Amino acid sequence: MSLCPKCGRSPWPFVMILAITAVIAFLTWLILGLSMVEPVQRLGVALVVFLGVGGTLLHYVVGCLKRHCRHGHQSA
């Protein structure tokens, strides 16, 4: 991640990514609890959802931070 030092200083976007992905993974785990899925498979699917949603949101947030940087220099 090559972010501007001023733009990448705030941890809030990354804390929000962690919170959103944790909630979505937990809801996935709870919903799979209503079906006849083994606990290990349930945990695996929730982990895959956590990583997929987290990676997607991280990619989106870093792209937005780069695109909307107004500190007057090029961030490659």
C-alpha cells in the first residue's frame, strides 16, 4: 500500500473494515448454524467470507484514499 503519509495516518477506515467484515462473518456463521452443516465447515465458510469481504473492502478503501488524496503530490 503506497498511501500518502497524511492520508494513511488515520486508522478509522481500517477499523471500520475490520468491524464490517467481523459482523458479516458472524452473521454468516449464525445463519449456517440453522442448517445441517458441520461446525468445522461452518467455521471455514465464515473464515472464507471474512477474508473475501475484508479483501474487497480493503481494496476499495485504499483505492478511494489514493483517488481522493488532495495533498498535491503523486502517489504511485
